[in-house]
Amino acid sequence: MRIILVDDEYLQLMRLRTLLEKMNTHGIEIVGEYTDSLEVINQIGKLQPDVVFLDIIMPDIDGLALGEKISEIFPNVEIVFITGFDQYAIDAFNLHAIDYLLKPVQKTRLLKTINRLQQIIGKNPKSIVQTKTIQLLGGLRMTSTDGKIQWMKWRTAKAKELFVYMLNHRDKMICRDILLELLWPESDIDKASKQLYTTIYTIRQTLKNYGVDGIKISSPLFDSGYKLSLENVIIDVEEWVSKLKSLPPLQLDNIDKHERTFYSYTGDYLSGSDYIWAESERERLRRLWLHHAQQLSKFYIRHENYNAAVNIQERVQSFCPAEEESYFTLMELYGVLNNAIAVEGQYRMLKKMLKEQFGMEPSIEIDKWYEEWKNKKNFYEYMC
């Protein structure tokens, strides 16, 4: 186990070294000791440690920020924070450090940390050979090339929102102040900054736990921004929009390609999330999909494939229950198919939706069509 020690207090550094050296049966190798936080950044690449014991109160750059930077450069390095103050222990815990130690470090407590580290480092690292797809349509999920889908679980709601916000603005440097205002508008700048460090670290750890090594979050050491970049990671939104734009004009010989694109829209952008900043993108994608849905539906109707048109409109209704047009189109289609129960059902659903959502009644056009359809239905039933 290769270990680096970082503490601006030389005596504390020596005490920790002495305690670790007495644990010589645990395969410990101390490969670096630093009182200068900036020097750690310059040397860590050469030393390739497994663990960094890191004091939180440091000059130049505090330990939480330094830990966040180390995790950015070397996501597989485990971090143990050391502090003389209980409140920082909470920050360290939130930062997903493997552990934290309170000064003065006690031998029995340190031994427990070393045992935990050995269990984690001793495990075989995961082999990342599959391309990952991050799905944003229908909610945040991850899919590997073998088709396995996982709902990504996040320790905090802030970490999830920050991740998808940065994903939405990928390959762009995002000013730290924008992120602080977005996620912690009520907090003072020092507290919010620490929460930002914690949240960035949480994102990295979450991606690491899911075996996603193609998403990098970078920040110049003294810059006030972050940038998320991708490598060997597919974003389903980009893929879907690209397929939609490349579709040829609708013909019988390419209808399968259109249907595959239509059904690959698995739900609204970040469905289930109430992020205000995502609303414009959600609406843009939904309108693209609805436009394609109406093209498909009209195509099927022209070719008298009414059941296929019904399938299209039912899916539209399930994803966009406030779309009044889908109810009316289904009423007309079910009328052609002589499914009276379904016509009645759609009309009742439409009335309920309009009243609950908008406090209004169906349009005169729809009411007129419905009355005429009922009169014809009653006439045919009378004649039979």
C-alpha cells in the first residue's frame, strides 16, 4: 500500500509516519511526505500512491480543495482526511473520503482505517471495457453495451442535479459562481464553496462506483470553474436527435426506421426532475418528438393502417397526457374501428384532463364531432 502524507505541521507529520511505520506487517510503504500542498500536485503523478493522508487545514489551498483536485487527477486514489476540528470531519465524510481521523491520531483508530484501506485496495479493480450510454430521456440511467440498464443512485439530490447540469453544458468551462448561485443561492460563499467541492467529489465517486471512466470533470488549480468532458460515452439525447435529423422522407420502404426512432424516445428529458434550467431543453425535445409522431400517425391514416396510428397516439398520450390533439385523434380512429367503448373512454378522459389541468371544457369542434358520432351510433343501433 503506497501512502503519501500531507500536513503543514511537521510534528504531526512525523507522529503519523511513526505510527504507520510501526504497522510494518500491513505492507505499508510511505512514498512521500509534504508540508506544501502545491508540491503534492506536482509530485503525485510520479509517486502513484494508493492512499493520501491529507490534513484539511493547509496554506495556499485547503485540504478539501486539494482532495477534490487529487480525485480529479487520480480518481482511484483513496483519501483519508485528518483534522483537529469536528466540523471538518463532517465535510470530510460528505466528501466521500474513505475515512477521516481526528488529531491527535490514535493508534487503535489508525489501525481500523488501515484495515479498511487494505480491504478496498486488495479488491481487483473493475475492468472498464464497455462503452457506456448515459440516458437522459425518461430519467437519468446508465446502459452498457450488453444492454444492462441501471438507475443511477446518488447520495444527494445536489450531486445529481450538478452532474446533469454539467452534462448539459459539457465541454464548456462553467464559472464557479454560476454553480453556487444555481445550487446554493441562500448560503454564504465560503460554505457554498465547500459544498461545491463536496458535491464534485461525490459525482466522481458515483461515476467510479458505476464503472464510468469516460466522464472527466476538470478544473485548473486556481481557476474558478469546472468543465465536464466525455470519452467513449454516448448520450442518448444526442444519438436520438442525430437519428431523427437523418431520417429520410416517410415511405413504406423506410417506415421501420422511422418507427425505431419514434419508439427510442423513452420519455421526456430528465423526466421526474423539476429542474427549472432543464425546461427549455425538455420542451424542445418533446416538440421534436410530437412533430414526428404526428407525421407517422398521418402517414398510417393515409394508408388506412388505423391500428398502427392508434399505437402512435396512445404512446403520445402516455408521455404527454396534456396533448388535447391525441385524445381527439384517438376518438376519430376508434370511431373508424367501430370501438364505441374506446371513443367514449377517450372523450371522458379528455374532459377530465382539461378540467383538472386547465379548468376548461373540450373545444366546440370536438363536442360537435362527438355529438354527431353519438347520433350515428344510436341510429345504427336502432336500425340493427
